[in-house]
Amino acid sequence: MASMPGLNAFERFTRKSVWPAYTGFLWALLYAVFVRFYEAATGTVIGGYGKFSDPDAFSVASYAAGVLILLCGFILLGLGGPRGSVVPDWVPVFRGKKLPRLLVLGPTLAGAAFLVAHGITGIITKLLYLAGAIPLRLQGWAEVDMNHLAIWDLCFYEPWFLIMGILAGLTAAHYAQASGMALSVFRRGTVLYLIFLLLLSALLICAIIFDFSWIMEF
């Protein structure tokens, strides 16, 4: 590919790279099927570190989360393709129409921010808990080994959220450039988005440390 003068390394990478979209789809598919759908079927959490007060409610919530994650994966898969912003032919009335850029980017960036902030928050707070710096108070458990839960989250759940969020963000950046967004707008948007992401992560970390439980009930 010809050189792209005036672009920094991140802009060159995201403009050329479509693999985050396909990797994100696979990452979502594996997690939805082998984690969320498995937990929904068994009513138990992978890792075996506790039992829920209401296994049936957990199964329903886990199944719903799996469906949502799988949907997110298909969205990333669509954004990586040449027709990612075009309404599919099987959709009546609007088939073949081009979707507004913000309508596509808005939910994708919001989802990426949630995933990354979730991962960052979980990693930092679990490390603080294991170091004895903060307590962790969780609802919905009949019994739970908190140390086991924290270690399992650090090694498995939170890295998944962080990686999935990064892949979604990279896919959104690729789509923004591929859809013709002006470079100046892309750069300003990237800076503002990163600031928002840092503030969101800080808010969620504070919510756990200072027990703003109403914020963390997601």
C-alpha cells in the first residue's frame, strides 16, 4: 500500500487494519458460547468460586448477556466488511440505504468504552482488594470465596472485557476513516474519547472504592 503522509502510527494502523473486527467477532463468539451460554445452562459461574442466591435469575441474566455479546460481535464483523454501513437487503423499506456515520459509531464507541472501563476498573479494584487496600462488597451470592473470585476475574473475566473493548475501539476507528471522516475530526474525536474513557474508568473505580453501589449495578 502507498505511504500515507501526514498520518501518525495509530491513524495508519487503524486505516489499514480490518483484523480487529474479525478478531473481535471471534472473541465475542467464544465468550458468548463457552462462558455465558454455559453458565446460563448450568446456573453456575465458571471458576467455581461461589453459589448464587438465585441461580435461575443468574441463568436468565447470563443468557441475555451472551445474546448481547454475540450481537456486538456480529456488529464488529459487519463494520469490518465493505458494506458495514449499508442496510442489508433482507431489511424491508430501508434495504441498501447507507446508515449515518454517527448512528453506527455511537453505539460501537459506547460499547467499547463500557468494555474497556469495565476491564480497567475490575483489574485495578481486584488488585487493590488482594493487596488488602479495599474491601469488596458483592450482592446476589449465597456463598463466595472472594480471594478466588478476585484472582479468577484478574486472570479471565476482566482481560476479556479489556481486550474486547480495545478490539471494538480499533474497529470503530477503522470504520470512521473508511467512511470518509475528516482527519481533523477523527483526531479531535480520538482525544475527546480517550479523555471520556479515563473519566469513566475513574468514576467506576471510585464507585467501588467508596461504595457507590447504585453506579455499579450493571
